[in-house]
Amino acid sequence: MRSAKKLPHHIQAKLEARELIFKNNAFDARLETHKLHGKDREAWAYSIDWSYRVKFLFNDDGSVLYVKAGTHDEVY
């Protein structure tokens, strides 16, 4: 995901740790995974930390497509 490469290095490190949690359980409470609304009603998001999020889609085959990583305002 291109947007992840633009994140500050310390956030990229947190994202890597969160991805491991996500791969084991997409709805782990530490991720605060939630469904989005409005124009993004098909998408979901999880928290990297207080300010940063990852927006993603669940595909029909069970795979996940990461859409964007960034601040709350950038992602939503």
C-alpha cells in the first residue's frame, strides 16, 4: 500500500505490529475495527494508534484489500 510508505517511520513500525494482530484476528479489541458509513459504507477501518487508521475492504473470497493508511482525516 503506497500510503503506508508515506507514514512516519515510528507509525510504520506500529502498523507492522498491528498487521500481525489483524492477520490473526481482524476483530481483536486492540485494533478497534469498525465499519464505515456514508460513501465508504462497504469499507472497514482499524486503528494504528490514536491518530492513524487503515481503511480496508473484505473481498467475497475472504481476502482483504488495504485501501489507505493515514490520519483520521486522510482515511475518512
